[in-house]
Amino acid sequence: MTDSSCPPFLEPRLRLFLSADIVGSTSLKQTRARPAGSVDDSTKGPVWFSAIQGFYFEAAQAFLFEWAERKAQSEAPVELYGDEPTFWKSIGDEVLFTKILGDHRQLVTTLACWFSAVSRMRKFLKNENSSLDVKCTAWLAGFPYWNREVVIGKYPDNNGKRVENYYKESGELLGSGPIDMRGAI
């Protein structure tokens, strides 16, 4: 198979995953309920709402701002930064971002941006409530050889026929449009 005939979902790529998770949010939600007899202002939501909701916005703004600022000042933006990281998903009080690395040096530049962003997230949370903090992690995954992308939420139109070759069907779905990372494992 030549490079030009290789479907996009089979092209080798290294993906960086970045996670930031609030520490102490469960405790805050359980202990900071409105006192009995207080007026419930449903437009403001529970006491903890602004910290948690704000965290989602702050995480994305801090990371993407830091990344764009550093890339704009770089003498080699394509090699050192490449394409912008993207928000992947949230899981409870955790936000996850992903970035396809086009050059090994992009790992270092992206992590530097991430660490600065996590510092901003931590300051935001501490300002909202001193009991909150953030923990973060990052990991790499190579596709498609060591890991697989599983299509979730998209179902083939097989006119009622049973799918027998899941690998082939998954590949065809992945190759038919933008890759949906909700099923990456």
C-alpha cells in the first residue's frame, strides 16, 4: 500500500492526551449545600456551581491561550507547535484535551503550555474555594498499531444486515469523516 492510497485512519500518528481533574469537588458538593430555610436562587445554582463551571472555561481558556501565545512568539511554530490541541471530553470534574504530534519536539512545547495552564487552573480554583485543587496527567498513545479507535455513536447503515467484520466496518466509518475521539482506547 503506497502512502497516497493509505486511508487516513491507518496513517501512523502519535496522540498526546492531557487531563486536569478537580481535587476536593465531591467534598465541596456534599458539605456546601445551602442551609435549611435559605432562599434557593435557582438562577445561581448550588453554592459549588460557579467553581466547577468556571473550571471548565478556565481550563480551556488557559491552555489554548498559553499555547497560542507561545506559538505566536516561536521562531519555528510549525515544527515546535503544529496544530492546536483540541478539547476531547469531560468526565465529571475532569477535562481532557488531545493533540496529534507531528514532530517529537511538539511534546515538550505542548507540555510546557499545559503546566502553565494547570498553574492558572489551580489559582482559579483556590480563589473560588481554598479546599479545591487540581491534579493533572498526560500520556501518549500511538495509532493505529498499538491502540485502536472504536467508533461510538455512529452506526453503519447496513440495511438491516449483521456486521461480520467489525475491524473493516470501524475502519470504513473512521475513514468516512472526521475522527470522533470519544471511543479512543
